[in-house]
Amino acid sequence: MNAALDVEKLVPAWQALRSAAPISHIESELDYEQITAFLNNLLDVVRDDAGHPLYSLVSVVGDLVEAYEIDHEPICD
């Protein structure tokens, strides 16, 4: 699929999303706490309803959280 990138539409859409939800790469424990709280709120609404309009957002946010947890998991000897 060759989707054209429309930056004129993408930038304001991204800014609007960021003002409504703390979605970005997790850089700190504070970011982690904020995004996990957001994920938990999403899960309270969406639950396991694959037909819910925010279902894919749960998946994306969950992937961000999982990646952070994998990178920051304590190494056990």
C-alpha cells in the first residue's frame, strides 16, 4: 500500500490527539505512570469489545507500555 503522507492534515491531527491523550514514546517513569493510567481508563471503557471504536487505540497504547516494560525490566542473575 502506497499511502501518501499529507503532512498538512497529519500535524494538526497528531496535535489534537496529543492534547486529548498522553500518547508518545515513554521516556520516563512519569510518562509510564501517565500512559498506564490512560490505558487502564481505556480498558475500563473498551473492555474486550473488538468492535469498539477505540479498540485499536488500546492495542497501540498497550504496545507502547509493553515495549517500555521490556526495556526497563530489571535484569535478574
